Amino acid sequence: MSTYVGRYDVVIEFDDLQKMNPSKAKGMGGADGSIHQLVTMIQGACGLDTDWAKAISYYALATHGLPNLKKFPILLLEGPPGTGKSTILGILGQITNGPSHIDGSVSRAELRDSLNGTHTALIEEADRVSERLVRNRYSDHTSRTVVKRKAPRGWNREPLDLFGATVLHRRVSFKDPAVQSRGITVHTRKADGRLKSDLDAFTPYQDYLASLATEIKWEQAVDLGDPEFWTPGHRYYW
């Protein structure tokens, strides 16, 4: 299947899943059966415009298809303090597949070990994280590595798989153009008016998105790893 067809078909499915699906609305702990409602809640919590709130929602949905994907873009939340970066991380911690909150100030070795087997890494204060680790995590072709661990008798070689979704809270862009090119950058800003940041209200959407993800033909999603796909206004997406 061509890149064009694969990308187009998956986008059509994403958009179809925005519509109310009564069969999926049942048993979801109160979650509205619509991506549209999730988009509205994200806007109310962190002040993103509709397009970027929609991209965040679809990104979260796509994490539930990770076992079927070969690439997954980096999501960079970039902006000054007090502009909603931590709130977005908190929301994604409620609705993504296998989220794990990681302190970005840890050593490179600690970060590497934390990424091993983690579906969705949510890295706070990530200005000093190893850009090479983040870059290699983007694709399952570059995510596998082997480390030596000290054992009672010599050393053991331990295989690690770092592939997964990566969301980073940063104040500045990446220095490495290769990392930046593999990422989606959301520029946060101070919101106008009062925001609603009840993260518990998002909890039911984790199971809801996981259920919706079972209806996606992920084998056609060959280019979800292309950051351009996620950019608001892109002809294949919106």
C-alpha cells in the first residue's frame, strides 16, 4: 500500500471515530462517547486551540496502537513556565497507553532504564535529557540496545527495547535537527480566562481510547511517525 493511501485511510478512520458511537459509550465509567468531548475538555484544562487539542487527543489514541506501529513521533511541549505544559502531561498520564512519569533530571543511564519497555514516557523538566536516547526511541529499528550489568561473576549482557511514545516538557527546542525533525512541537502560552484542571475527569478516557483503538487498521498507519501528519492544517489530517 502506498504512503498516500495508508495515511489517508487512517485519517478517515480517526475522523469517523469522533462521531458518537453508542456501543463504545456504554460501560466507560461516564466518558462521553466522542473524541469531540475530549478535545473540549483539553481546551478547558490548558487553553490549547481546537486544532492542537485535537492533535493531543489523536496522539493519545495512537499510543493505544503502539504494538502495531514501527515509528512513533516525539511530542514536545515547549513554552515558558505557567503555560500548561505540566497540565498537558498530567492529562496524557490519564489517557495514554501505559504512561510512566519520568524525571528529566535523572542520569542518562537511569533515563535509558526507565524507557525500557515503557509504552508512553512522560518526561518532566526534560531540557537536559539525552537527545540520542529520544531519537533512537522514535523507531523500533533503532530502539534496541544491549547494556552490561555487573553480576556476581563478571558481567551480564541485558537487551533493552526503548521503542515507544515520548512526551517531553521543555523550555527550549532540541539542538539535534534529527530529533527536532522527528517531533511534533506544541508551543504553549498563557491562556485567557479561568481553566478547569480536574485531571480525574479524564481518567475514563483511557479505557475509552483503548476501545476505539481496536477499530483502527494500524497496519495501514505507515506514516504516523511523520510529524507533518500531526500538524494542524495538514491536508491529510484535518
